[in-house]
Amino acid sequence: MASEFTQEELDKIKGDREFTPKYPGVTVRLVNENGNVFNLIGITILTMKRSGLNQETIDEFQSNVLSLGSYEEVLLKIMEWVTVK
């Protein structure tokens, strides 16, 4: 079982980087969720759908994150696309 994704992990991954997400109006709440990378991707996709993003955009996001090689890369990519809390 994966551990909870924490604010400390988010801050560590984000570091000093400033993000202006592609879709700043879409806010994904990942802190205190199961930290399994596929769970975090799923939460992000569900939030994107609920926010009204079209399927083509969601498919592009999914293709992007599933091609990455590490947990940190996935989290950084999510932050490039949406606002993460």
C-alpha cells in the first residue's frame, strides 16, 4: 500500500520552481491522497474531466505522463498542466 502524498513531498519536488500551469483554473488536490503515482494521475484526469477539459486534451496529458520515467517527473508534469494543492 502506498503512503499518503504530503505537502512536504510536494514542496520538495516543486523546489524553487515557479509554475504557470497550462490550465490554471483546474485545481487538483493531491495532498493527503494515496501517493501511488497511478492514483495521482487518475485523480488528475478525473479532475480535468470534471473541469470540462475535452477528451483530446486529457488524452494528450495522459500520454505525456505515462511516458515519463520517474515519480518526480510525473509530479512536475502534473504541475505544468494544472494547479496542484
